[in-house]
Amino acid sequence: MKEKMSKKDKKRGAKGATKAAHKDRAAIIMQLFRSFPSRKFALKTLAAQSGGADREGRYRTKEIVYQMVEQGVVEPTSASTFRLAARALPSVVGTVQMLSSGSAYVIVEGLDKDIYIDKRNTARALDGDIVKVAITRRRSSGDPEGQIVEVVQRADRTFVGTIEKTRSHAFVRITSKNMPVDIFIDKGVDKLSDGDRVVVRIDHWDAESKCPTGRIVDILGQEGDNNAEMHAILAEFNLPYKFPEEVNEAANLISDKITAAEYERRRDMRNITTFTIDPADAKDFDDALSFRTLDNGNFEVGVHIADVTHYVTEGSIVEQEARERATSVYLVDRTIPMLPERLSNGLCSLRPNEEKLCFSVVFEMDSEARIVRHWIGRTVICSNRRFTYEEAQAIIEGAEGDFKAEILQLNTLARTLRKARFADGSIAFDREEAKFRLDENGKPLGVYFKVQKEANQLIEEFMLLANRTVASFVGEKKNKKGEAKTFVYRVHEKPDPDKLDRFANFILKFGYYFDARRGKAVAQQLNDLMGKIKGRSEENVVSILAVRTMQKAYYSTENLGHYGLAFPFYSHFTSPIRRYPDMMVHRLLAHYLDGGNSVDKQTVDELCDHSSDMEVRAAEAERASVKYKMVEFMTERIGEEFEGSISGVTDWGIFVELEETHIEGMVALRDLGQEFFYFDEEEYAAIGSRTGRKFVLGDKVRIKVKGADLRLKQLDFTLLGSYDNKEAYWPLESAPEEPANLYTKRAFKGQKVGRRR
């Protein structure tokens, strides 16, 4: 006989069942949110899907969802719709790359694709910040999209901009395209003027504010002033534009005396003919060549490099500054040295008729430039003469001059070395480099092109020889475990086969065949191609694309060889005045010559990475300064027409490089005539969606200068028309009777648009 349940027991049982049902419903709802993280759910839908569409079910569902909102697991998207909060999703950590639109990408190490972040989901993150990001969905392209859930670490950086002042406060309009908001200034406003170029640091960004609040770090000068603009470019890339006073003071205290003990421990080469060959405007001479004929008929060639590490001792304040800078920076009108002037232009500069301390590689060579033996060590020299490249070139071309016999013999040896290097697979990219003629205020008056002649190549070959000899000396020696000693290599990896295939397909349009997929020597084919295009209209664009096909060189403790030079071992030894890795090489080389054991690899690795990063940053600043002068030069040419060739195609515009000056500007895709043009990445082309008309990388075109924005360093062109292979001109609104390839609307719809800028 069953016992009757008491009312209390029944109530307890009912309550337990209700709790269980509530728990089950909560689990189902949470599973729905997790299964569809980007979907917005209405309460009615959640109630129905969790087993209760009646009034009671909707009430319980609302109760559960609001509890999840309080816990931060779910977030409301309207009064009655909800979605899974990004914080509840698995997250990864990456670095923000901000776009001018306010949207961003987060670069995560190990992920094939960067994560796109809509501007509504950036959580006030800025360029360079380290953030935690949750992937919320996949875009139509298949690429991930996410939401930043936390700024883990603000980038330690400053921004550059222009002051726009009101009575009580000011805003800094930021120059950089990857900073989408202005910075509010509320202190020290009385010291500022409208149009000041300033460096600003962000202090805070309150949740209720539309823009961050910052403070002025430095006032550079008025907008448009040449010094202010050049300093602004350096500051924009977080590069220094002056030395701290304590660094200059420390440099000034370094003794210039060479002691008797120092002479004693060095090889004395003061009585051997020695000279430097440098650009006419050079102030620091960090390499010299010595030459003499030996009794056996062979030649002794010394490559002498300023012994910077003798003066810049490890751990000193000067060395710490050099390590942080990592490289000198060469803007269009000035050099920002890695070392203070007392060192770079004084103590370490191999000026004529001054005894100088060097680290040298001395070669004995026969008449065929074969190396009989070499010696590496510290020396003391005295340069007899400073040559400019032009002076040395004149002697090579037949003029009379000092040390003519020595220069001609060195040039003969350099020619032989160069020929052997290319036979071994070294690649030559001889693209013209544009330079500006400037007045005393830095205003560009004209453009000329720097030409590499035999005098340049003479120096280049012996510097390359010294660099690879030093790298081989350390790298070839292994211990009993087969390990090489830790060293700094300059490495250049093999090109990506896919890039080579695309390059081969592209140059077919010019009638050049490049068989990069059948195992033939790619380097030899590239050199043959460079010879064929020399002097032709397509030379510039093919050279540009060939360079883009190559990998970027960088510093590493892993010896991966140098593909472009075809050297199994290569380092940077010959420019310690302007490159910190060369200083590292000097220290390591001296340590190993003295019998030292291998040094800590991790420490050297970190310095290699830093030096590679700073090298990239310096190159970007150098390009920005050239771009500024290009825009400045063209401000007086708005409305004029020029011919050029398409040097780049992106999903937002066509870049055109002018024929006479190599100045580059952009034509926006939206301005290309009456139809919509889209970017075809495979063909390097902008293609009309209706007619199929193509504008392809390398096409010859005619443009009109539309606008010049100095603040953004941007030139805007209007495309007037293009030329076909027979030099026939086609205005923009007309097209050849038989376009090379008509794309159907269906094909157009299949294209991916809105790719990353």
C-alpha cells in the first residue's frame, strides 16, 4: 500500500521539477546562442525553440535571457532581440591594423586570414593596440569577422597632426590614414596656433566620448614648413628627429686619441695606398679600399670599415640609443644618423689624411679575381684621397686623375667578380631612382634620376665580397654537434612559386615568356628578362612587379642564404656607422676571433627582429618624404596633362606613374567613366562591369592632374584615356571595337569586392 504524499512533499517535488525544467530551458537557450553566435534571437523564437511558446514559457524565457544579460553572456540588440555577447565566445589575441574608415583588421599569429572588425565593434581600439578579439561570423568571402572584446595593451606611440583651435580647446587632425578619429586637447591650448604641426600622445578615452583626449608632446612648426613636415614624417613613423642631450654629451666625451697599445694590437696599413669613393654629398665615410701589387704579381685589396665598436662601448648610453634607432634614416632632403655627429661625421668617418681605426678584410687576389687567401682583423689606416663617384667614374672612362692605375685595376677585378656573381645566379634589378633638386628652403625645383655606373659597382662588389667572407668565416665553422656559432645573417629566401606563376602570366601580355615552373634557374631567367626590357616602355612596370615577386630580406641568426645575391652565407659588416646589425657583427666577429664561445642566441634573435622592424619603418618614412615632395612638386601643375603607365591596381583605384618624372598618383575606380569598374586581382586589372574594358598593370595612359593634398601626401588624377599595343589612343568614354576580354554580368557577380585596403 502506497503512502500518501504530504502537501509539503508535493510542493517540494513540483518546485524541483520546475527548477529542472528551468535549467533545461536555460541550457537549450544557451546552446542556441552558441550555435548561431552572430544571429539575433527574438524572445518568442527562444521560447518556442526551448519548448514553451505559451505565456508561461515566454515569461520563463525572458527571465532566463535577462539573467544571461546580467552575467554578460548575452547582449540586447533591441528591446526584444538578443545575441550572444562577444565576451562569451572563444577569443584570440592579436594586433590592430586600423583603416581610415574606422574599421580594422586584427592580425593574429598563426591565423591564415586577418580578422575583419567593423567600425561599430572596435571597442575604441587604435592602430597597433594588442587586443582580445572574438570571431563572430564568416563573411561572404569566407574570411573571418569579429568583435574586439578587450584592449589588452595600448600601443606605446604618438600621433602626428595639425592643430585646429577654438577659444577654449583644440583638436589635432591626425595625418595618418590609420587613425580614424581626431584627438581632443584641453590643456596648454594657449601655447598652440592654428595650423601647428604637432606630436600628440593619447592620455585617455572615456566611454562617453567620441574621441580620445591627449596632450601635446612637441610642436614641430607651421604646416607647410619644410623642417616641420620632415620632422612630422619621422614622428609619424615613431622615428627620432633629434638626439637626447645626454647622448650628445656622452658622444662628445669619447676620446679621439689612439694609444700606443692600440697601435700595437692592430695591423698597421697606414703606408698602403688607400682611398674612399662615396656620393658627392656624403658626410660619413665608413668604408675605404686599399690596393697594392705584391711581389708575386698578385694584388692585395683591403676592405676597411670604420671600427665603430671601438668607440661605442657595449651598454653605454650611445650604444643604447644606436640599438633603439637600429638604422640611419634617409629622407629626401636630409639624413637622420644612427650615431651622433661627433661619431658619424668625425671619429668614425674615414676622412683623408687622418689616422683611423678600422675592422678590415684583406684579400690576396690573382689577376682573375680568384681569392688566394684572406685575413680578418683590426687595423689602422690613413686614407690618401676622398673620391666622389663622379670623379672615379671619369677616371674609369679615360680621364687622368690620382691613383688612376689602382682604380682601373680595382675596376677590372670588380668586373670579374660581378660577372662570376651573375653566373652563379645573382639577380640584377636596375630600376632608375628618382631624386629631387631642392632650393635652400627644401622646395622641389625638378626631378633627376640617379644612375648606377661602374664606380658604384666597383665599391658594391668589394663590399659584397667582404660581407660574404665574414659570414662564411663564422658560419662554416661547426662544433662537434654540428652547430654553428650564433651570428647575424642577412637572409633572403626563395620567391613564392605562386607569385612567380602570376608574374609569368602577367609578362606574357608584353610577349615575354618566363618558364618559372619547369625547374629552370629563375635567377637566370630574371636577368635575361631585365636585359630584354632595358630601354623599353614596359621596363619600369615589369621591374616593379619583378621586385614585388621577391621575398623581403631581413636579419636572422638562422643562415638561410641570400637568394637574390646567390650567396650561401651573407651578412652586413660594411656599414656600422648607419646600421646597428653591422655593429652587432663587428662585436661578434671580434669575440670569435679572440676565441670566445657562442653567445646567447635568443638575445641576438631579438635584436635581429628589432633591426628588421626598424629598417622597414625607416624605408616607409623615406618613401613618405619622397611622396611629400612629389605632391609638393605637382601642386603647381594641377590641370596639366601627362602620359604615364599603370603602376598599381587595387580595389579602390588605379595608380599611374608619370613617364618623365616617375611621380605617382591615383585615379579612383568610382571616377572611371559611366560604368562600374571592379578589381580583378588575378589579372592586375580594373574591369568594366558592362563593357569589359580593362585597365591593366603596365598599360600606357593619359591623365590630368586633378588635385594635390599635401596633408595626406596624395595626388589625384583624372584618367583621360589609354593606348593600345599599336599606340592608338582611346579616350575614356570610348573603347576598342574588340575588347581583349569581355566579362559577363554573371562573371562580374562572382568577383570579390571590397577587399582590404
